[in-house]
Amino acid sequence: MYFNQPIDRYHSSSFDYSAHTDSKALLDAIKSIWLSFPSDTRAAIDPVGRNAKKAGLPTLEVVVLQLFRLWITEPERCLATPRGNYLRVKSIYNPKGISPEKLRMVLDALEANGFTETIAHSHSDNPAHTNTTSRIRGSKQLFRLFEDIDASEFDIKEDPNTPLVKLNKFDLDPRTGEPKKNKSGQKITKPEEFDLKLPHVVQMTEVLRAYNELLRRTHISLANIDKPYIIRTNNKGETQNIKITSASKTVRRVFSRNDWECYGRFTGGFWQRVGDKDTDETPYRRHIRINNEPTVELDYSSLHPNILTVKAGLDPIDDIYTLGYQVDDQFDQTQQRIILKGLILNLLNAKSHKAAYGAFKHDQPTGHPFKTLKEEQFNKYVEAIIKKHPHLENTLGADQGVRLMYLDSQIIEQIIVLATTNNIPILTVHDSVICKERDEESLRSFMKIATYKILSTQLNFDSNRVSMMRAVQSTIQEDKELFEDLYNKALKQDVGPSTDYHKQQWERFQRLVL
């Protein structure tokens, strides 16, 4: 039993300041924990006085709700508990106004009274080590109390005042004025305060609330898992522990550089982090089920280059990464296409060609042939792209990525509005969209409408997996060759049956939510 095992600090859940519930059973249990604290402990947390804010119970509520959710879904997982002062009490990102000081006192009271186990934070100046905050895990005493509560993880929601729109900015070094960087060399960002009543924020929030409510009523999971999380390695070689639960499907919209026209993408859903490349050890995303039905994923072809193409008054390009000839003898045309795709991606996001070259090399795994690509080879590929697509020249190496991401987020927003209005659950992955197989034709229509609305033209898109349903539907066109092609592809890409765990979770969702 996990009680006898030490807490694994790397198997943790991040702290959620917005955890909320309307469940009387849960609220009564939290109040009983509060009253079980010695009177002097409660008085220290909530001192008496005219101006004293009684924040102990709401703070305890936030902590206990998260422990309750973990007890149901994954009791061996611990909870990361911040003890610093980085989050202001009067912040839009702290909807319950939780004081760092009171949070520390509540955490100490839970441990002192036998409700939790704690391990201290981990800190090292060694860049190879990962620093972590302190961690807590519910004790036997707490979990015995949970056993008598008539509630489920679906009774835990987000505080209604939690902003679904986030505005980030760079954390600047006061000496240089340049963005600070973490150990990996990435620029550090921090949230910026803003007025939640701004008209465009209100509009975006309304879209997100309706969309998240549809997702809340929808069961979304991976059919091939046997536990509520997956462990995968990203393209940087980093191990990721990704939760696949109801708590990991809230979607937000995030802007960067303190600018409402930078980034703006929809983030937060676990489906954006599970991976689906054939090179992945397990390509998970194709195993997503929406209400226990198989899914397909449609993605816009060469989205950012094609946005620039249509803005230049040209027709979209079917395959912008194919030149028709081999630029360098070291790499064949299959490899060349991969290089060109990565090259354009980095050039659109970098401030110079040299920076793009460095970023491209950095992205390649150790030992990969592309790691040997020299700068003069890189420049030859750049010249070849510009020669074939001269309208792209002024945008390559000009830091256009975040502006293009804002435009693609506008397209995705239109798709979300159309899908939500029609009660069709979809999942977005920046430039692609996932839906149930039966909803594929509707999604194709939404994607066409969205690009017409934002770009006044239609962009091409591809399917990551051919569904058997689409193969059968093709017979309506009386195109035998099309049917055979789609049918064979559908057979080849069959993802197989669901696990027993997935079936149990779907049954549980139907019983408790639907």
C-alpha cells in the first residue's frame, strides 16, 4: 500500500488556487476538519479583531478539495504546495484571495493534526537537478474521513471568478532590461494583471465558459490506458507525467508579451500534451475517445506559411515543404522535407536567420543526423525556400510566430463557437481539431467557415486518421477507387479496442455526470 511508500515528489499534481465546490457533503467535511484543529491554532490562522479577515476555512477548502480529488483518482500522487510569496492576495489569478501566510499555516495545521504527510522542498544550484516545492499527501486519517463523504471528483469545479483568459509578460532583469532565463535557456514569463471587464475579455470569457461547460458534460479519455495518467518523453528528452482526468480538461486562452495580439492560443487540455507522432513510443492522441466514440483529427496544412501566402494575395499552397529537387547531397528528399518544415517553423519564430539555425540544431535529439547540419547548409535551404516562395522572404527571421499564432487562435475560436453552438464537442491542438468520427463532416464545414471569416479564403486541411465511417460515406459518391483507398487506410490505422480501465471510467462518468 502506498502509505508505506515514501512520497514521490516527481509524481505530483500542481496546486490549484481555484478549487471550488457546491457539494454540502464536502463543505461539511471540510468544516469538521477545521473545527478539529485546536482553538489556539484556529485563532492563530484567523485572529479576532474588527479588521481580521476570516480566510482560514476558504484556504483549507482549497487544499482539502485537491486532496479529495487525488484520493478518488490517484491516491499515491502527492500535491505540490507552494510556500513562497509569489502570488499576491489581490490578484485576478487568485480568485479566493488566498494569503501565502495563511496557506502555510493551514498546511502546517493539517500536518500537525495528522491529516497529511509532508516532504520539504528540494533545491540545488546544480543545473542538472530539478528544484521542487514542498509536497503533501493525505494520511490514513484523512482518507478514512473521505470514505464517508457522498461526493465525487466531479463535484469539484473551478471558482466562478477564475479568469479563463491569461495575459503573460516577460520577467525582466532590472539590471539589463532583458528577459530572465531559466536553466534551459528559456525566457521566463509571469502573469500580468488586467481588467476582467474589458469588452474583448468578456467576449472571450463567454466563449470559453460555454465551451468548458460542454467539455464538462463530455467524457474525454484515452482508450489505451490502464491508469489516470501517462508517462512520455518529449522531443527534448524530458520525462512528462500527464494526468488524464476530469481535472485536466479545462481550456484557457493565453496571450503573451503583454499584448492582446500575441499568441492567444487555447491551452490546458491534456490532449495537447499526449503526442501522436508515429515516432513516439506510444502515439496516444489517436486513441482519444469522446463519449466512448472513436475520433479523427483534422489539421490545417502548412498553416502559418499559408496565412502569409493568402495575406500576400496568393492561393494557398498544398505542400509548401516540397521543392521538387534535392538541395544537399547529405540528405534525401524525405529528410529534406522534414528539414524544411523545421526550418520554416524556426525562421517564423526567430528574430534572425542565425537564431533560427541555432534553435533548429537545439531541437534535434542527441545523435540525430540533423544535428550535423552546418550553417552554410541551413542557408542553402533558406535560399531554396525563398526562391520558390519569394513572398515569404520578409517574414522569415522577423519574429512573426506569435502574431501568426494569434491569427490561428482567431480561426480556432470561430470553430469552437460553431461547435459549441451545435453541441458538438471538439478538442483543439493549436492548428488541428479532434472530433468524434460521426462529427467529421460537420467539423470540415466549421473549419471552412472559420478560415473564410478570418482570412476571406479557404485553407486546405488533412486528416491524421481515416475513419471507417468516412470510407463507408464515400460510397455515396459512387467512387470505387476512393472507397477502396479510404477503406484500406482505415484498416491499416485501426487503433484497437478500449481497455477495461477506460470502460470502467466511462461507466462511472455516465453514472455520476450524465
